[in-house]
Amino acid sequence: QVQLVESGGGFVQPGGSLRLSCAASGSSNSVYIMGWYRQAPGKQRELVATIFKDGTTDYVDSVKGRFTISRDGAKNTLYLQMNRLKPEDTAVYLCHPLGLPYWGQGTQVTVSS
């Protein structure tokens, strides 16, 4: 069993930054391929960033160069640094170990002027 708790969301103006955190308990997140997903109203859930067991990362084109996924094994925490935010980044953001049936409650990110 893995418990995931996301935090760090909020309201920010376009061009601003936020840092999301995902605290994992029950198992070390470093043994999993971890992803950050987002879901906007009326849209399908989208995988935006992935970090593999060897630390390599991958991003959807729309966030490349703006978002950075990272993990702290000692704290068992996953991060998503989001810079130069755009209104289209508005969504609930969730972390998820790929291939496993565990999801947190998500954290809302709203980008608006």
C-alpha cells in the first residue's frame, strides 16, 4: 500500500512559478517510475512529467523547458517545479507511480490574471 499526498498548488499569475510536492508513505518512491499528471475540467488526465528509476526524466511537449520533475529519496518526496506558468496549465495535479493503482487527492493549480 502506498499513500500519496500532494501539496504546493495555488493561484498564480501568468509567468509565475509554483513548486509541487508529493509525499509518499508505505513504500519508497525511488523504486517506482513516478509521474506527475494533471486533469483540467472537461479534459482527460494527462501525464506531463516522468522520472525513471535511474533519474532520467521525460516531459510532454507543452511543458518542456518550463517544468522540472525531481525526487528526494531521503525524504521520499517527489517534486514538480513549474516556471513560466500559463493559463492552460490550470488543472488538478496528481502524482502517481506508473503501473500501480495508487493516487493522491491532487493539488489545484490555477493560473490567471
